[in-house]
Amino acid sequence: MKAEIIVAENSGFCFGVDRAVKIVYNILREGKKVVTYGEIIHNRDVTEELAAKGVRIADTPEELSALTEETVVIRSHGAGKDIFRLLEEKGMEYRDGTCPFVRRIQKIVEEKSAAGYDIIIMGDENHPEVRGIASYCHNIPKILKDDTLLYSYLKKFYKNSEKKVAIVAQTTYNINIWDKCTRTAKEICPGAEIINTVCSATSDRQEAAARLARTADLMVIVGGKHSSNTVKLAEVCGEYCKACVHVENAGGLDFRYIESLVRNNVREKFIVGITAGASAPAHIIKEVTNQMSEKLQNMEEDFNFEEALDASFKKIYTGQRVKGYITAVNDAEAIVDVGTKHTGYVSLDELTDDPSLKPADVVKPGDEVELIVIKVNDAEGIVTLSKKKVDAMIGFDKIVKAKEEDAVLEGTVSSVVKGGVIIFYEGTRVFIPASQATARRDEKLEELVKKTVKFKIIEVNEQRGKAVGSIRIVLNAEKDAAKAKFWDTVQIGDVFKGEVKSLTNYGAFVDLGGIDGMVHISELSWNRIKHPSEVVKAGDVIEVYVKDLDKEADRISLGYKKTEDNPWVKFDENYSVGDVVKAKVVSITPFGAFAQIVPGIDGLIHISQLAENRVANVKDVLSIGDEVEAKITEIDIEKKRISISIRALIEEQGGAAESGEASE
Ligand code: F3S
């Protein structure tokens, strides 16, 4: 922390004050007693120094009248005409220390008022200089404090008036206000005679002080508290510098206040500007400057030590990722030690997005947590942090890594949005387009909500913190893996349980666990069926076996009907040649009729076996749906051929009847 002191140009004793003080010292050197009419200057240090040398002060004409041997000195402000008259009448020795610039104003108002001008004096009506100037007027002057009062006064009495008016100012009048007065007078009363009587020493001092005040962090104005020019100097400085102190000497400096300014200074250098009123002697300005310099140097060393101490702490800044330890948890926040001199706070809404949780549900004292700095308040020693933002960043880092590594992630689908679904993966929102959300396009997105799914990241925008994922890629990969495994291990005859996925006219597709096989319609039932839906429906879980494999064509033929249900087997077990069966005619051909003996087994009744006599046309004796009794005449299981005969049964029954009659 660097500090610099700059003393403004034109500070301290002006020509007029210097002249008056020298007059006093010259008289003292002559060995004479001195009485000043009023304080020679408004500076306690100077007046006390003079008092110590025997210089006394007379404040009233009466006190002056009582003097006998002293030499009277009129100060630089000058005095009223009556005082000079008194001194002359009494024959008293006096020296006139009236500043020539003040004397000039006295002459102006004297002459102008004699010439019939009304006189307006801009200044402090109670100031001795102004009172003295007023005494030189041949009429009663108007004394006004500022441009606002001047505006009202001119407007009321001089606007559009023939009256002559001259406007002057106290020598130490504020130059900025004087400029406004000039503009106001020219606007309302163009004929007014405006005479700038502000002392150049005053205006030069004010301008130099204003220049310095623009760049200073602190302005110290040195001079008497009752010194008009010093008070005005402080006013001017106050317009440009936020921190101004008016002191009579070094003892008036409040270093605690100054230190607080230095501490809160945000600039690289702390600049102290020093200016002094006309009544401030050089040695007082020097004393103020020296003390200020010494104190600032001490502060500089202290601050350098503090800076060194600060440097021993970790630096912390907004946006930084830091690790900290939870030191305490309350209902509203967690308090964290982040290894700096700050106290860290993580509010509940920066701990978690879950409204059902309290801080204690998320962290506990002693936990090491990673956080991000949201705000640093060095003045109060507080740092505001967020855990959830870091969690999201960590989550996003994982997402970026997962994309790079083509890794499979797992997350729960939280909602369906326009064009897809959303998964929050460790605090990061991952958008899954509808085309990437399911294995098949006809699946409903709503059914994914609240389901835990596997997905891959297919796109990442690191700048915008956005990620796009795909569930379908994972599903397809799983399917491919299952297929590969299936083909590696599958053998004809293997039995699987699978879900019927879809039906066609020629069969049913069954999911064997990532790979589909097909049961041909002929393999669904031992009976003749017209459509697979007569046996199974989509969603049914059925047991199938592998009938045939074609890896190159990626074709798996499945069987569904079982051997033990095979009607030929059952028929072979239960029927023999010669058995009489009841059968139902199911079809008629030119050479005979087929009749179902048991489900799945039809027997052929040849046209020659329909009756005892010759039949010309099958339909003459049989119709579909007729039930007939016939005798099994041939069984060929291998060729799946059964022959039955009505004629054979009739003949057998006729033969039996004949042999019965013969025995009787
Ligand atoms: Fe004279 Fe100007 Fe000083 S009027 S007393 S030189 S401020």
C-alpha cells in the first residue's frame, strides 16, 4: 500500500496576510507595543505566538479608544471608515495593514455609490472585510450570500429597470459561485456592472486546490476554523473530493479516520492533498505535512505486514472451485472453512435442488466438500459458496469424460419434453431426442418417465453446458451383444422361453432375449390353423425350441408344438388295424373322403370303400360333416397315412350275420 502527499500550489499565507503579519513583527522589532484591531489573521497558532510576544487584540472601537501608547495595526481585512476616523481623531499611532486588494474594493464601492450606483456585495455580511467595504458606500449596499439570492433580488428590483447597479465580491468569495453570480446577473440585468473582485490569490489557491482534490483520496485543508478563505477552500475541495478534513494545525488530524480511509482505499496509491488558507503560516503547513507523512509511513508498514499476512492465506475469488470442511450446519445453511480468512456460507438452495431436504440431510460437520465461490465480501470477511453448482460441474465433467470414453451411463428419466425426454445426470440435464429414446419408434416416451435407463452421451456443448444422449444406442448395443452371445452358444434343440413380439400370416416372432426367432404357422399347432393368432398373441410368453439355424441369414426357426402332443404318436399308441372308429367327414375328393378320427388325424375312405356296391360319385353318399362308422384297414405312421373302410365294416357285419343264421 503506497501513499503520497501532495501540497497544493498557492497554499498558505497570501501576499496580504504576509504583509500584515510582517507589519506586526516590524513594530515589535522597533520595541513598541502592538495592538491589532481584531485578530491579525484567523489562525490560533499565529495569534498565540504573537500574544506570547505581548501583542494584544482590540475588538471594538471602545477598546481602541482606551489605548494610550500602543501602536494599532489594521489587519489585512481592513476596517470601517469609522475606525480610521477614530484613530485620526484620537491621534493614535497606527499602521494600515489593509490588503491592497481589499482597499481596491473599498474604493470601487465608494466611487460607484458616489456615481449613483446601487451596490451589491457578494459575501458574508458578518465578515469584517465586508462590513468594512460596506462602510465606504455612500448608500446602503445589499449584501447577498449566493447566486440564488442574487437571482431573486435582481429579478425583483432590477429586471427591466433603469436603475444602475454594481456588483462586487468579498476577496475570498467562492470562485465557482461567483461565476454563477456573473451568469445570473448578465441574464437578468444585462446593464449591471459586474466587477470581479475575488482576490487572485484566493482564486489561484481555490483552483489549485480543486485540481488536486480531483485526484486526491483525502484533502487536508489547513487554516483557521473562522478563516473565511479557508472555509471556502474547504467548500471547493468538497466539491471534488469525498474525504476532506479542515484542521487548524497538525493536532487536528484524526488519524483513526484517516487510517480507515487508507484501509478502504481500492486504488494502488493513496493520495493525500494538502492545501492551506491564506492565514496558515508555512511552519504549520509543514508540521501537518510531516506528521501526515510519518503516520502514512507507519500505516504503509502495517499494511505491508497485513498484506504479507494476507498472502499467507489462500486467495479466493468469484468463480473459483475450492475444497472446504463443513464446520457447522443449521436449518438455513452450512458454514464452511475454505482455508482463507473468510467465513464460508452455503445456503440451503445452493446445497441442493431437492426442496424436501435440509442442510443436515446433505452435509454434516467434518465433511470435506467441493464448492464454487459465488461472491467474496472482503470487507465483511464472508464468502458465499455453492455446492450444487459444483455437483453439476462435476456431473458435467463426467459427462464430457463419458463422451470421450464412449461410456454407458445410468440415470432416471425425469420428464418428457418437446422432442424427447430429460435425464438429470449428477445435476446435469441430458436431453435424449425421441429418435434416440427407445428401441422402436412406436414406443411411448411417457412410459420411460421414472424408469432407470442406460444411455450414452452423443453430443456435448461445453460452452453452454449442454449434453445430448441416446438410450437407443445402448439398447442396440445390448441387442448386438446378446445376438453375438446367442450365436456363439446356440444349438438346434435348445429350449427358450420368449415373448411373442409380433404376428404375421406365416408365423409368430418370438424374442429370445435380444434376438428374435420365428415360429412358422405350421409349427404352432398339430392341427391345421389359418392364422397364428388362433394359437398365440403378442405378449404371450411361450416355450419354444430351436428347429433350425442360419447364422448367415440371421434366421432362427423355432418350434412350438410338442412331440408328446403329436397326434400320430397318440394314434399309434391307441389304435390298430381292424379297429372300428367314428369319424367326421372333413373333405371330399373325387377318389374318396377324408374323415377326422381324432384331432390331427384324418383317415381316407376310398371311393371303393364307401359302400358294398360301386359308388360313382363320393358326394352321392357322403357330405362334409357327416359322421360315419368305419373300420381301420391300414396304418402307416411314417407316411402319415390311415385308410378306413365303411364297406369293410358292412361286410364284416353281414358275414357275422350269415354265420349266425347257419349255426341256428
Ligand atoms: Fe489580500 Fe487576497 Fe490575501 S485580498 S489578504 S491577498 S487573500
